[in-house]
Amino acid sequence: MTKHKSNSSEQQEAEKYMLKFLQEKLGIKFDSDAALPIDIGVKPDAIDPVNKVVVEAYARVGVVKGGQLHKIKGDILKLALIDKKLGSGWKKILCFASDKAAKYVQGNSWVAEAAREFGIEIHLVDLPDVQKTSVIEAQKRQRR
């Protein structure tokens, strides 16, 4: 069966891998049933309420462009809002599957400066080759 052009199941699977890897790397435990302690209308990709960690994961392989840039800006804004509403003490992580995608929030751009200013950590998770290939193929299919 052929997948619809906009189907993002490959990226969703990659994000699950990224979050599992991040748990092991940082010694934390994401709770799929957890919610933020207050309702502010946002839901991060992962929450560890015990260790106070919130994560947004982005399974793009390669350079980001167009609307993808807005997704990352939105994730930074979401993490900044969480920090503002919950107070300090929460670790905020933006996790990427590609160093090329992560470059958008590193360096001298205003977006990178915002991530630093809001105390957002940038993490990179290298996907296994098979999964990386699957995401790249999905990205080709999803091009508009």
C-alpha cells in the first residue's frame, strides 16, 4: 500500500527512537501519561515530571527550510512559555536527528540566540542508518 505524501510515520518512529536514546543518555524517564503541572495549552513531545525535563524532538535529516523553520521557532516559543509559566528548574531540550537541521539553532542567528537566552539545550541523536534512510525517503515523498 502506498503511503500518502503527507504521511509522517517515519518521522514519528524516528522521534520515538530519539526520545528513548535521550532517556538513556541523560538517565531520565519520560512518562507518556504525564502532563505539565498546569494547563497552558501546549504539550511537549516528552515530559519527565520527576526530573523536570521537557523535550521537543525534530526528526528532520538534512538542512531545514521553508515552513520547517517555523516549526523549530514554534518549538522554541513553546519551551520558553513552559519555562515562564512553570518557573525555573525545568530543563528544556530541543532534540535533532541531524547536525544540519540543528545548525539552525546554533551559531549567530537570532533563533540560536533565542534558544540560548531561554536556556534551551540542543541535543543531537544520530539515527541508525536504516532509520535515517527511511526518514530521507519520507522527506522526498513529502516534498511539495
